Amino acid sequence: MRGDVPTHLGRMLRERRLEAGLTQLDLATSAGVSIGVVRDLEQGLTSRLQAKSINRLATALRLHPGQLSAAPPAHIGAPGRGQTAGTGRPGDRVALPPGTPHVAPGLRIRVLGPVGAWLDGQPVPLGPPMQQAVLAMLAVEPGAVLRRETISEVLWGADPPPTSTAMIQTYISRLRHVLALGRNGLSHHCGPGYRLQADSAHVDAVEFTQLARRAQSALDVGAAAEACQLSEQALGLWQGEAAAGLDALRTYSAITRLDSLWAASILLYARACTVHGWHELAIPYLRELGERDPLNERACACLMIALAACGQQAAALAAYDQMCHELDDQLGIRPGPELADTHLRVLRNLVPGPLTLPAPRSATSRSARDPSPVSGLPRG
């Protein structure tokens, strides 16, 4: 992944930045600190920061410096979007001062990471893994009818237990109860199927898909800065792999599409950053993509360009050597033309360096040899 487990300070900084609608670049520019400071804090690469830098970050976020402390307070409060309840684990949200507007009303469901749900800011107990899997299947495509046969096949394969129908009905009934959805919000459709009403919950996967589409549209019309901002917002919704920890959903089509869209969004982000010379912004995301998909040649090529543009030629060549080893060891092939050409560009020092990073002011696994850099993104 991009870094170690984020510290309390890193989690708080990221939460407050997203609440303010700022990118890492926006915050760094407003606070007068390096973007590397913001990035490393949020990714858990560092937990130490000078007091003056904390004060600058707090001022840029309109906070009292004490609200960006290095240690979590004793009381952990209810999570907001993308956070989980707990006592000090990654993703925990801390209690905020009285009167601080934060908790979003209504039902919010997280699929981009461990499955979770919050009702008016309060965490909802979702029960056993199979019940969580049913919720995830409903949430990734709200408004669509999920057939009972599909649920059964995903949960138990080709040999479901005799009680499978009763078990599914029990899961649905319990979800209706704990999520306060009633029969309208989570309805039994005509025939053996169920549907989560599209307007009954805020789902992070839906927001991610919308942001990814907007980022693609922005890049299509040449608005690379806007595409960067929208992509960062989309990628910032992810708290791990989609439906993390639910093995039954590893091959479920809607989940694998989300994972593919995540990968395509990173490549789009890298492409948009390259237009403005903001290479260093894409490096952490490209590294994470490379770790999840070590045979993705396009991700490796983008990472090599970004590293070389930031003066890290040795690291770029090391990434190429590692990819050559993986391709030979697992597939018995050599790198394709795109990666080989990138290797030559790095060797000949033909990769342009980074530019000064101005703050954007507009809107805030497929084949690695596919000629379309963002072919996984839906249109619309």
C-alpha cells in the first residue's frame, strides 16, 4: 500500500481536508508547506511535524491548532463518510468540539473498503460476513434488482444449503431493521429478488463512479487541472479494496468492475498530472496500483515517467527491472513496446522535470497493454 498505518494526526488531517473540499495540493499551497508534508502525513509515512507547520495547516483548515494534535483524545466519536467506529484503529473518527458541523444525516454505506454503514452518523452493526456481503451486493448497484439466485450463488456457489432461501430472507429482514429502511427502502421486488432504493442511502461506490466519470469528461475537454481534482476526490473515497475481507465477493462482477475502475482512475490521474508537470502527486497511487497488479505494464510506465521527472532516475530503472523480472518469472515474456520505449526515454533522460505546483482552482484489472489509458472508465 502507499504507506504504513496512518497516525491519528494523518487521519484527522485527511478527514478535515476532504470536508473542506481541498486537494492535497490546495492545502499545501494555502498552508505554505510542501505537498510532500501533507502527503506523507496522510499516508502514514511520517508522524512528526514541527509546531509551526501544524499551526499553518490548522489555519488553512480554519481549525484551532489543538484540533490537529499528534495523539487521539480519549473519547472516540461517531464516524462520518469513509470512517469506521472503534478505538484507535485505522479509520477511526475522533470526537469533535460541540457545534462542529460534521455528521451527515441519513444512511451512508461504505463499500470501498471494509463494508460499513452509518445512520445519522452512528455506526450500524451489520452482523455476520454473509449478511454484510448481501448489503454490499445491494449497495454497489442501488435501484437494480438483485435476484435471490444470484445471492445464493455468490454466497454458497453451486451447492447451496437447503436453508439458503430462508437464510437470505433472514439477512434481508435484519438489514431492513438495523438500517431503518423498511419495506420501501429495501423492497422485495416482483419475483424472487430484492432492491435497495437508489435514494434511500448515500453509497460511496456511487459517488466514486460519478466523480470518475466527471474526471474523464474534464480530461476529454482538456481541463487537466479539474480532472486531477476530481480524480483525487474519487480516489480519496477508497479505504482499501472494495468489500475488503469478504472473500465471497472477490469474483462478484460488480465488485471486480469497481476495482478495475479504481485502477483506470489512477492511470487517468497520472495522465492528468503529467499535463501540468505535477508528477509527484501520482507516484503514491501508481505504487499502490503496482503492488495490487504487479503485471500492469502501463502502471509501471507511468510510474517510471513520474519518478524520472522528479529526479529519481535510479528508482525508475529499478521499477523497470522489477517488472522485467515479474513478466519473465510469471509469463515468460519481455516488456511490451510502451514499457520498452519508456525505459529508453528514462535512460536517455528524455523525461521532462516537474513544474511549480500551482493550486487548481476549478472543480475541486484490465490489460496493461490496452492502448486506451483510461478504458476502464464508464462514459456518460
